[in-house]
Amino acid sequence: MGFPLKLNAIVLQSVNYRDHDRMLTLFTREQGRVEASARGAHKTGSRYMAASTQFAMGEYLLRESGGRYTLAGCTLDSAHYAIRETPTRLACAALLARLCLETVQEGEPNEPLFLTLLQALAYLENGYEDLKGLAAGFLLRFLHLNGQGVVLDRCVQCGGPLKDARFDYMKGGLACAEHATPGSLPATREQVFALRRALQGDRFRPVESVPGCYEALRGFTEYQLDRRFSAFDYFENLL
């Protein structure tokens, strides 16, 4: 058996398996999604218990045998325990993880999204209070990094200046009233400026507290991914 594989990873999902094991879904900086088992991690006193909890982040050592990975060690940077102190923070983190589970693929690194998730979890760990704004900031950057970015600087249909702008989910951005899909919701100047500011720079940042931004971005996300996510409903019901 060769040397273990060393990966920087965030635990997106941890599922108890058999009596004492856990099955982990890791979002790794180097290889995208990786599935691994953590033997004995669910057993009291296990050295892998903290490292195998959801949202834990660190340097993971994995051994491969027969095409399957097993946890062989971990240098834990953070278990993000503070996220679990309130149901709302936990639900927000679970929503972000759910979206990554939906899109991150095996063997396809996505370092910008990895860093975005890590930065968003740091906000939650440090007690950031505007959870809708945090979720909106993540959704905005998530769509951008997933190749489905919301067009905010012009009419997505005609390319011209925005007049009486609308959130057009079907067309993937803001549209002027003349070209918007019927039923598209109005977009105020405050909402547009808040969304633009949140996308500035390379680092994740929450959207400012402007009503309606989160709801619009939920609409874009579910339309672009072509499905509804119960994690949104659970999060919103706790707010």
C-alpha cells in the first residue's frame, strides 16, 4: 500500500454507517468531491470523531484500496463547532453544503468555490447575524462560479441599459421591463447596487441587508439548477 493521499477538505456530509463507522463526502481543494469511510469514527473516544463531523475542515490523509478511500489521519483546522450553537446558523450552513453537494464533481477541482464555502463558514462560526444576507452572498457567487452568473450590469436580453429592471430567472439576470419574461419580479436600485457590491473582488462577502435580495437569488438558483431544495424552506422557517 502506497503513501496516503493528502487533501485539504471540508466535510459536506457525514452519515453514520454500521455500528461505529461514518461515510464522508468531502469537498477537497485539490480533487473536488471525494467519498471516504472513517472507520470507528462514530465510536466514543475515536480520534476521528471531530474530523468526521459535518463542516469540519483540515488536511485529510486518505488511503486508497480497490478504488475506495479510507480516512488514515487528519490535521484538523476547525470543526466549526460554533455553527451548531443555534439552529438558524446550522440550517444556513446545511443549505450551503447542500448546494455544493449538488454541483461539486469527483475529479473536478473548484478551488474558488471551495474558498467561498470556507469563507462563508468562517462568517457563521464568528456569529455573523444577517443570515439571509450571508446566504444571498453565497448564492450570488455560487451561481457565478458555476457558470450561471446573474447578469447585473445590463439587460440580459437586449444588452441595453436597465429601465424598470426585473429579476428574470428564465433569462439569467436583470432585464428591462420591455424584454423581461412575463411575471418577473421588479428589481429596485437598492437591490441591484447591493448585489453588484457583493460580487466585487475575489473574496466572499454577504449581500447588504436589502429586502428581497435573498428571495431573488433563491429563485435564480432553483431555476438554474432545475429543482427545488427543501434546505431553503427549512432555513427560512427558522428565521
